[in-house]
Amino acid sequence: MERRRLTRPRLRINIRARSGDAALGHVRDITDHGLCLSGRGSAPQDQHQLILCLPWPLDGRRELALRVQPCWQTYDKNGHWRAGFRLMPDEETATTLATLASRYGDR
């Protein structure tokens, strides 16, 4: 897998990621182009539909659904993984992601 690491702001809020009804992990950092997730078990290996669960409404939305493509992943000895994903959002979701990163990302 390609490992491309752009500088992304680490989020100061907890955003859970799920796949369907199954919990997947937490967002570590994000831009409107990519994100890093961490979780337990195994990371998604192929193009995937993610749902990001926001702690409160942003732009009138509590959840953001988007397609992602894995770029890289690492596994820790304790069973946790980290993975970088390229985002393929629609225009409305891309706008909300940009707002999210600018308001809640460390700069």
C-alpha cells in the first residue's frame, strides 16, 4: 500500500468511525482529503464506506457518510492499528470536513 503522509491537524474532539452498524475506530486527524483512524482488530483493506459520528451537530449533521480508500496501515503489539485513508466525499460532505478540520484541529 502506498504510504503518503500529509500534515493533518490532530483533532481535539472524539469522532467515532463505523462501518454499517459495527464500530471501527476513532479519527486521529483529518483534512478534507484524508484521515487517520485508529482502532482494534483489523483495519479495512479495500475501498470502504465509513460513517463518522460527530459528538454534536455540525452544519446540521450528526453523521458524515463517505467512501474511503486505504493508503497505509501499521499495527502495534497491543492489537491496535492506525491507518491512513484517502477520502472520496461528495461536495456537501467535503465542505463539512473542511469546517471540522478548521474548527477542531490543532494548528
